[in-house]
Amino acid sequence: MSSASAAHARVSQLVSHLTASGSSSSGAQSEAVSIVSRAHGVAVILIDNPPVNSLHPKVQEGLKRCYEDAVNDSSIKAVVITGKGASFVAGADIAELHKMQYAKGITPKQVEAFISKGNEIFNRLEQGPKPIVAAINGTALGGGCELALIASHRVATPNAKIGLPELSLGIIPGLGGTQRLPRVIGLKAAVPATLTGKPFNAKQAQALGLLDAVVKPDELLQTAGKLALDIAAGKVPRRITSKLTNKIEPYEFAKAVIEGARAQALTKNRNLPQPFAYLEAAEEGAKNGFDAGLAKEQSLFAGLVLHPVSKSLIHFFFASRATTKNLPSKLPAGAKPIQTVAVLGGGTMGSGIAIAYLLRGYNVILKEINEKLVLAGVERILNDLQRVAKARKMPPEAIVFLMRQLTAQSTYDNFDKVDLVVEAVLENLKLKQDIFAELEKRCPPHAILASNTSTISLADIGRNTKAQDRIIGLHFFSPAHVMPLLEIIRTDKTSEATIALALQMSKKIGKTPVVVGDCVGFTANRAFFPYGQAAGLLVDAGAEPTRIDKALEKFGMPMGVFRMADLSGLDVFKHVSGTINAAYGERCYNSPLGDALFQAKRLGQKTGVGYYKYVKGKPVADPTLQPLLQAARQAATNKAAIDASKLSDEELVEATLFPVVNEALRIRQEGFALSDSDVDVVSVMGYGSPAWRGGVLHWAAEHPKGGYKYVRDRLQQMSQQWSGNGSNKQVAEFFKPCELLNKKAEGRK
């Protein structure tokens, strides 16, 4: 056998070993980074840091150690770096950054010293005496992309994804990404990619010159090894990325690209520091060269790591991944996985729920009460699927395939074959009880019976059945096939198997599940009922709805509370409010304005007028609201003893959101939410609380004016002063801090 053939055979053996081993540690390698082959002049360095080969400091040190080993080995001519399993390197070790953020007394200078060590290693690898080829075996994000960029050349498999998503964590690339990526693909391509964080697929990356070859998995190491040897032999020119100049645009052009991006960021991300820091680093490199740009990148990175926005985004990153912690994950022996789903109700919610299941390969039965409504539901599903297909660039035949998975009917035929039923009918307890009693008769004994109710107790819904261990709430948020949150409501009698099946299903349909207890409103709607009620109180006391909305949008909410009410429909709000008031009336405030709008048939966007007037679907201030507004203020018998028109934007935000914090902590106090971080996930994914504030409880805990103590003190002031020294008991109770808030304010557990 020739030496070349022997090398190819050895590489093939190695490829088989690596691909078979998967992403978990097999125990064969005790080091996070090691040289696993020295065949025919090529050292193959393998990163093995499960589960995703994150770029922990030990990995960086391991890369340095292995590279120096290869440099000192005279038989080695070149180096290939690859990852074990499905990832090359899927980013930095975020847990290390999180620890750093809360380290006592840490300074930006210390963070900068930390990141500079990584840059020293990367610079050495990039400019050392022996060339490196990156063999990208899957995901190369953040630090993984930056590691790939220090290589002379890059080879990848077709499933590779390469990008810099650091801005989503409130930071910027810190290992040269702001400088090297523009030198490989140009600023015009690098700037939008880094600002959005959207990774390139292999085909896109190759077209841009980010990849030099895309090959089959079993050819990856062979191709990379051959290329590395050709570079070492001078057959292929070696590239030092930091010294490349042919792709980076002249400064005047680069400046125009950056100024355009900066203007766009001012419109979309005014409250966030990281887009502007990234553009500052990119501009510095374009103007004054790589070294100056890298120094700027390190300095800005250090400041951002300790900034509240990054703390909040990293908190939310971990919170959204911890919602299933300590919950049943394994199905019991003999449990039947969910394959066929029935949805009762073909309205907006029901059709959206059906689409969520269809898109993930489930067989779906859609049931309505008559043929007319069945056809309307099918039409709604088809129209929405066409929009999804267009957005995702799906071929026309995909819609045909998806619609074939749908059975639409007005009877309970074939319900004996379903594994899950999701009821999405009107919010009427008696109706739901009757439906569940019928479902118990019609469905097989293993089928999960779920309700999409947003407020009604599941125990009440299932009271007339004997299937209470299989009853669960699956509260989707509208539009159900788009919104990422799925609130899973368990009763005292819901079985662990039912929870495990629901969690498995939720992940399959791409949702973030949060398991909560069975109380009226559950966690999302219960925590946020004071949001709209506080806004109504402020309006009755003299604040304009448009001003309240603008203050909340300035704070970071995607839309103000009155705009949100218009979007949902004031008829829906009235119904939900009735259920909430019946359960929590002693601490509720109800403005007469909502009822006045309902009576005037101003139901929001669906009728073209509500709190706003809608012109071509866009909200504009409506002068005809004023007579209703003035009449409601005169009719309000329990309004606050203040002139809310004189409140600052900050005071308006505190008055609407501090009661949300208070109710969220009451939910925790009563045991209906499993963790503060679960509440944060619900507030961000369900109600649009800005992720860059971490969720409502993280925001309160980290409030710059004193954390929970400040929140508690302000609520006490509002409860006392706005109620006229307690004479208005309704206002006093509305703002009164709960026991858990008092404990947190005082540092008690």
C-alpha cells in the first residue's frame, strides 16, 4: 500500500471512530483537547468537551498545548482541528461568563485580561510555524467560528452552521471575530450577519469564501489533511487571516456600511449597547488595522460582560433552558408516544394549534360542531400554512403533504385512535366540562385530555370525569404555531407519565415548556392581570392611554398595554377579566372605560377601533375616544388619589409593572410556579417582557435603585399615598406588597 493510500485508510478509520462516538463522552479521551492522530505528517487535534464542545478556558489551553506539541514534533508538517460529535465548537462557555458577571469586586480590566489570554492563544495558532486547517464537523458558532477563522483554510460537512451570535447574549465576539470575519468575507456581508447573529449554512459560507470546501462527513478529515499538507508544502498559499486585506473594503465604503447599520440599530435596538459596540470595533479595524481593532474589541467586550443587559440576557439564556429541570423526563415502561392529535375548535387558536402539530409530523384531527365551521377551520389552516411555507421557502408540494395529515370533521369518529386531545373552544366552564365528559367516553384509556384554557381551573374542567390523572392544561399563546411558549398546567392528580409525555411533545413541536400549577390564570395571565388593571387605574386618574403605551414601549415592551388589548380584542379581555375578578377580586381594580368600549362595540383591531383607531391595520390616536374617556373618569368611584397626568414615564412603568412583580411573587409564594426563572421565561415568551431585562423578576431583583427593596418600598408608597392614606381600600390592596416580596426586600429566605 502506498503512503498516500495508508494515510487515507488511517483517516477513514479515524472518521468512523469520531462519527460513531456521537456527542457524549465515551471515556476514550480523558482530555478536553488531544492529538488523536499523527499519521503522515498531519496532527489531528480533537476537541472533546461535551455536550457541544464549548470553548472553556481548559479547551483554549488544550489547543495551545496540543499545537505546541505538534510544532515540537519534527514529523508533523501541518495541523487539522476538529470536534467530536455533532459540533465543531458551539460557542464560548457561557457558564464561565455567568460566574464572572457575579464575581465579587470584578472589574472590566480583569475581564479584559481574561479574554486577552484567549487572544494570545488564537494569535499563536494563527501565526505559528505550522499551518492549521479547520475541519468543521457541524456547528461552529461564536468562539467556534472565531477558532475556525484563525485557520488558514476551512473545510466543512454539508450540515455545518457558522456564525457569530454573541450579540444575542449582550456581548460582542471577543476572540477576534469582529476583525477576522470582515477580512474573510468583507464588511458588507459580515456586518449584517453579526448584528442578526443568524448563522451561514455550508452552501452560503462556501459562496462567501468562508469555507474552502464542503464534503461528505466521511471525507472531512481526509480532505482537510490533504489540504493541510498541500499548504505546508507550498502547493496552496497559506493565509494568515489577520493579515488579509483583499476582502475588506476601503475605509470610506466600510464607513458607509457601518453608518447605515448604526442608523438601523438606533431604530430597532436603541436600548441595547452591544450592536453599537460591535460597529465601533468593526470600524476601528477597518480604519486603523487588525491590531487596533482587536484591542478595541477586547476593551468593549470587557465592559459589555459586566453590563446589566448582558447579565439579563445570559440569565434568560439559562432560564429558558432550565424549565424542565427536576421534572419527569423519561417515559414509563409501556407508555405510548403521542402520534395522533385531535384539536377541538377551528378558530384562531384551534387552527394555530393544529398547524403547530402538522408542521412537526403529527396526524391531526380537527373537530368543529358543524360542517360550516369545519370548512372555515380548514380554510384558516390552509391560508396560514401557505404563509408559513412562503416565509420558510417550502416547496408547494409540502403544503399538499401537510394537508394530507389533516382530517377535518364534525363528529367524534376516530377519536378512539387519538393519543392527545387539545380542547380550544370558548372559555365557558360548563361547555368544557361537558366536552371532557364526552372525551372520556370517546378516547382510548391512554389518551391525554388537554385544555387550551387561559384562565379556568383544570380541576374544575375535569371534575365530572374519572380520567383526572390524564387531564392537563396546554396553554398555547397566539399565534400558536409561532409563539415559543407552552404553559403546561398540572393539577394535584395529573400523573408523572402525563407530564413526561407533554414535555416530550412540547420539545418535538419546538416549544419552550413551563410547567405550572392549577390556579385561575395559571402563571402567565395571573401574573399579568395587574398590568392592564394598573393601566386602567392610571387612565382613570388622568393619564392618557397613548402616553402610558409610549412609556411602556420605551421601557422595552413590544407594544403598550392598550395596544395589546386592542390586538387581543376587548371582548376577550372582558371575559378573562371576569374570571380573574371572581378569583382575586379583593386586589383587583377595574376601570369603567373597558366596559364602555365594549358597550360601544369598540373591540379593538378586529372592529377597526378600540383604544386606537386602525387605518390600514396601523394604530393611530382616535379623538372620538375622549368623550368615553371623560365619562369613564367621572364614573370611576375608586380611582387613585393622584393626578396621573403629572407622573413621569418611569413612574408610569413602575405603576404598571411593579404590581406584576408582586403578583408573580405571590404565585411563587403559593407554590404555583416552580422557580423565579420560570416566571421570567413566561413573562418574556408569553407577554413580551424584554429579554434584555431578563424577565420581570430578574429585572426587579437587579433594579439599579435597590432591587426588591426598591420595588417593595415603591409599592408601599403607592398603596398608602394613592389610596388616600388607606381610605380607598381597593387601591390600597391593589398595590400592597405580598409576603414573599417583603422577605426578598429584607434579604430573608
